[in-house]
Amino acid sequence: MPMLAAVVGLFALGSLLEWLHPLGQAGAYHEFANARAWLGIPNAADVLSNVPIFLAGVAIIAKIRVAREPVAGRSSGLLVAGIGLMLTGIGSGYYHYAPNDATLIWDRLPLAVVFAGVLLTAWACADVAPPSNTDTVLFVLASLGSVAFWVYLGSLWPYAILQFGGLAALLWLAATNRLAGARAWWLLILLYGLAKVFELLDHQVWTLTHQFVSGHTIKHLMSAGAGFCLLWVAVHRPATLRAVPSPSRA
């Protein structure tokens, strides 16, 4: 089974990379630039900027429910992504309310579900057979397992491979014109890439904006925008996802 082999490969590669170069949780990870409270909410900007992420998930679920016809095999991936975004809005808000390793688990678990949903949706948009229900379940379990790998073994390698390997796969699929709704995918990739840049520049953005907004808050807003791009994917109707050529006439 190809998906099972991919899951085994994910954790085998993660274990090998951990042996070659350990990748643990950085001690300064929880030191965010904007710790200001508002209305009694600590780290208010980073907490409340998760609301748009939650709303992106709600919008995707709502779109699936009102669709008059299946969205070309993409429903399962979009459903996973929508649920993941809703849970991320809650879990990330909970984490930023009191940032520490224990609460970070509830940020990363739903994020892993989002990664799975996005990649499953891309799979269904590519010019290949769409993922089966078994593929979907295995993919989600593997994504959750990447977080468990960090929690119990202290290694972030499988989680990093899932996140950045998945982004590389999206770039390749989009660059080779294999994704239906390519414009939406390119915008999603751009927004997610910018989100990662602003995450890295959290303190620098805080300083440059004279303590108006931090990079991490912008990261959340960019991530929400990437989530809303999946709505564009949901409404895009490819020409039968590569129309089957009609048989030639005798």
C-alpha cells in the first residue's frame, strides 16, 4: 500500500535525521514579542488573531455542506482541513494565552491536521486518482503521529518533514501545472510562505512598527488567508480534472 509505505518512510527518515542531527524544541520558542494584555487577555494580539483562522475553517465546512454536488473528490481533504483550521484557532489561542511546551501540544496537533487536509486536497486536485478513505485516515494519523513523535521522543523531524516537505510538494505540483485551481494554490503557497517569514521576524517587525504589531500576529493573519484560499479551491471546477478523451470514430 503506497500510503502505508509513505507513513513508514516519514518516521524512518525522521528517526535517521534525528540520529544524524537532533532537532528538539528551542528553549526560546515561547518568547514572543508582543505580550501586552487587553481586556484581561494576556498576549491578546496573538490570542485573538487566531479568530480568523477559526472562521476560515467554519467557512470551508459551510461550503462543503451547501455544495450541490461533490467538489471533484476534494470533500474529504477539505473537510479535514476545515476541521483542522477550526481546532487550530482554538488550540493556538489556548497556547498563546499561556505559552509553554504543555500548551504547545494543543497548537501543533490541529496544525498537523491542517497540513494533512491541505495535502489531501492537493492530491485530489492533481492529475492522479484521488485519495481513498483509507488514505485519508492514514494521512491524518501520520500527521498526528508526527506531533506524538515530538512529545514522547523529543524530535521535531517528522513534524518538520511533514510541514516543509508538504510545502515543497505543493510547489512542485503547482510549478508543473498539475493542480486544478492553480491560482488559488499559488496564493495559498505565497501566504503560507509569508506567514513563516513573519514568524521568524516576530521581534524585528515589533520593533520596526514601533510596537504596533508583531510578526507572529501577522503570521496568524497570513495563515488565515491561506486557509481561506481553500474556499477558492472548493468552488473551482476543473474540466473534469483532465477530461477523458473521447474515443475516436471509426
